[in-house]
Amino acid sequence: MNACVNDDACIGCGLCTNIAPAVFELNKTIPCWQQGLQTVPVGSKVKLVCPPSTAYGANQVGNIPPNSTLTYEIDLLEVSN
């Protein structure tokens, strides 16, 4: 997964290169992920562009500035219950 803020600064992935797979509980992610990943078939690669209203809004989270649009490129490898 690559994560970029405002299509500019990379978050948690150095130079926006591929990193190891990560596991997330969908109900504990930002609304953009909750909405955007529910219908994605396993094996798909998607790009989610998350406006502040479906990301972190006016809150600064770590290195992510307030009111940031976040862009994620996600390879959905597996879904489990």
C-alpha cells in the first residue's frame, strides 16, 4: 500500500515504493476506506482518493496535516471475517 498526502508527501512508505502487506479491521479505518473497500473483489488493485471529510478532517494525525486529501493505492490481497 502506498499512502500519499495531497498527491505530494508520502506517509509511512519512504519514497512511495511498495511495502509489506498490512492487516486492518475495516471498521477501525477512516470512512473513505470503509466506503471504498466494501465492494472491491479480492485480487483487485484500487486507488482511493479521500477528501478530508472522509479522512481525518480538521485533525492532525501524526505527520498528516489537517484538512488533507489522502490518496491510497491498495492491492486487496485477502478478506477475512
